[in-house]
Amino acid sequence: MESVTTAISVQVDSKDKEIASGILKKLGLNMSTYVNMAIKQLINKDGVPFEIVNPKPNKELLESIQEAEKILQEMRDGKRDGYTNMDDLIKALNEN
């Protein structure tokens, strides 16, 4: 039986396409070959052939978020000045 092909059109970020195409070129592949490989793996695995997870923030990011929340709360409580422009912020930074 002869295989029939069909075209698909996918919208991707232009920068992502450029980066992906460069990687594929180094591997001796093109986008069409890669998409066909991905589809074959999807079929063979009967699902997405890689893990899909929500990224978890690292310790440094969590600490930064907590610090930002503390600063915002101090500003709400009147214990810390807020800055309405860059000059005020720079002046305050230079004073410390």
C-alpha cells in the first residue's frame, strides 16, 4: 500500500524556530524530518514521548519572592518608603 502524505501548518515563535533549526542542522536534520520523528514517537508511545511538568522554582527564586512580598507589606504598613521614580530610588540606594 502506498503511503499518502499531507501537509500541516504550525505557528511558532520565529526566534524559537531559528534556534531549533540551527540545532537540527547540526544534527543533520531539518524541521520536517524532526516533526515526522516526533509524530512517530507520539504514536509509538501512545502519548507525548517526553515528560511534561510545571517548572518548580528553585530556592533562590523562592527567597527572592519572599523578600519582595516582605518589602511590599512593609510599604503597605508605612514602614518602608515606596519610590515613584528612578531618581528617588537611586538617591535612596546611595544613602545606604
